Amino acid sequence: IQRARQLLAETNLSMQEIAEACGYTSYTYLGNVFKKETGISPGRYRKQAQAHRIGQMGS
């Protein structure tokens, strides 16, 4: 899940590409595991991470 977090925050890879890079055969399964571990969906995590990154660039 840590690798998925990194890829979501730092790349524009699709969920399927991230799932494959993390060893999951299904992006749906990765999404379920991700939400269980982090409490938020991968899409929401990506949006928050990107907003945080943009906020840091403006500082």
C-alpha cells in the first residue's frame, strides 16, 4: 500500500497500472485494500496528495 500511495501521489498512472506495479492483478481489489488500510479511496488520496503538492509549490 505504501508503494501505491507513492505512485498515486507522484504519477498520473492509472489505477490498473498502479495495481500491476504493486503486484495486484485487479485494480478493484487494490482499491478495496487501499481504502481499508487508509480510510479513503485511492482517487480521493490522489486528489489530496496533488492538492498538498500544489500548496507546497505555492509556499
